[in-house]
Amino acid sequence: MNDQHSQIQDIAREAGEIALRHFRRVSSLAVESKGPLDLVTAADRDVERFISEQLTRLFPEDGVFGEEGSFVEGKSGRIWVIDPIDGTFNFVRGSNDWGVSIGLFENGAPAYGVVNAPARGELFAGGGVPASLNGRPLPALRGFDRGSAAVGVGIHPDIPREEGLRLLGAVVNDLQVAFRVTGSSVVSLIDIAKGAVDGYIGLGIPSWDILGMLPCLEQLGVGTTIDWRAAGLDTRLRFVCGTPGLLEIASGLA
């Protein structure tokens, strides 16, 4: 499996280079809207096409499921879940806060994942192997301290505004912790891995946004409230992800 891990990381690096070539000329990049604040570009499609083709070549028995429509049925029971650019809104505005995500879903759960945030020079991997950043093991996360606690929040544009405001109110008034909104689930989960926040609360988040980072976070002792066998890969997810201390106080919010 170690050879497979290396191959997936190589694919993520090459996909990141494709995305960066588009990013460097983002001012002239055509942008389409899938809905309010939900964008897609040629970069998303080019990156997903490359990843899907490479995975199909390497693992012809496996399935593929991508945000921009890639779908391969597969025969092995393993499914590679792709988000070519998570944080497209950030991408088109010239922010570095976006990433390429590849996650393996096996035996009803996230099993391995790689996330490349090339504009930030960060490549995360984990699941079956220790969690790593740019090939170096990630340090253990510090213990939960409510006095300095912070949580990322992600609210899909399809979620009614009133519901999103209720969540933010609960974080501020009930949990009484700081919150961060990055505009990218991948970046919010990276923040957990780096110790910048204790967790992430998501409303209406697609599986492809988070499959790449979750195995890495699991290696660090981070859990989620997601029941994957009940949810499936094509469900918009409502969940809390975080350290045990954060889950204890916030698990009922999503």
C-alpha cells in the first residue's frame, strides 16, 4: 500500500501544478455559476479530468466520484472521491486558501486521503499511515482549552440564511468560542490539523469537500458526528468534526 500512497501523492502534486497554471492567470479565467456563491471554472474541470484519468489508469477496478461529474462504477468496492478545487470562490478571488482533495472511501468509511494546497506549499496525507505535512509527521494536537477554543464554520449557500445565522448564534452565545470562516472545507480541516482551530461545523457540505482530509485528521485523534453508512457519498452532510473536547460541547449543533 505504501507504493499506492506515493502514487496518489504524486497525482495530487501534478494536479496542483495544473491548478496553479490556471491560478496564475486567474484574472482572465472564465467563471461559471452553479448557484449563489457556488462557482466552477475550467481549472476545476481540467484538474478533475486529470485526477480521474490517472486513478482509472492505476486502479481500473476502483470507482471514481468527482464534484464536477466524474463517475466510474468500479468493481472493487473502493471509491476515490475527488474535489478538484475546494474553495473555488477563494481561487477566483486570488486567495491562496484552496486545495485539491483526493480521498479513498473503503468499507463504508474514509480510509486514506491526500490534500494538496499548492498555493500554500502544503501537502497533507494520512490514513493507514501517520498523518503528514510535506512528508513530515504532524505533531500531536494540544489539549482542548475552552478559554482559547475556536471552531471553523462552513455553511453551503443552499442552506437557508436563517438556519446559518442560528448556527453562528449558537457558536457565539451557547458555546462561547471563537469562530473562523475560511470559505473552504479543506482549508478549515487543514486548520484543525495544524492546531489553529479545535474543530469544524458544516451545514450542507458535500462529501468530496472533506474526504481527503478526514483520514489524516483521524490519525491525529479527530472525530466526526458523521454516520457514513447512513449518509452515503451523495448526501449533503451536517456534521461536527473536531477534537474530543470540541465534540463533547458541540456535537448537537449540526
